[in-house]
Amino acid sequence: MVVATRSTLVAQMQELGFEVLPSAANFIFARHPNRDAAGLAAALRERAIIVRHFKQARIDQFLRITIGTDEQCAVLVKALREILAG
């Protein structure tokens, strides 16, 4: 189930312009070339969506997103569309 959901989420994130690193885990690392990861994480938090943002060099522009249910991932993608459009 996680593999299928992860594949769908990766494709949707890429459609939104995110670079998504290859993953075989229950999470993905993604970054947007034109948006600050800390800002994205904060905007998602305002919508009660929690993703991890790390401040360490090399990964400070990536979000760590745990693979949830299909419904949870759909909520995430919808929120990201709104944030990126605004």
C-alpha cells in the first residue's frame, strides 16, 4: 500500500515542480526550486499538515514527507497547490 501511495505522491509532487529524491522508504525528500522549504513547512503547519524540515546544510531546502493514506496525501497535494498558487 505504501509503495503505491508513494508512487502517486511522487508523481503529483513532480507535477507541482518539486524535485523528489528516489525513495524506498515510508517517506520522501522533496524540494521546490522556487520556494523556501522552511516557508512551505510553515504554510503547511498553518493548515494542520506537519512535514519535517531540517536546518542542516545540504538538506535545508528539503521537506521530509511521511507517506500517509491516499486521502492524507491528497490533502497535502491540495494544500501545496494552494500555497504555490498564492
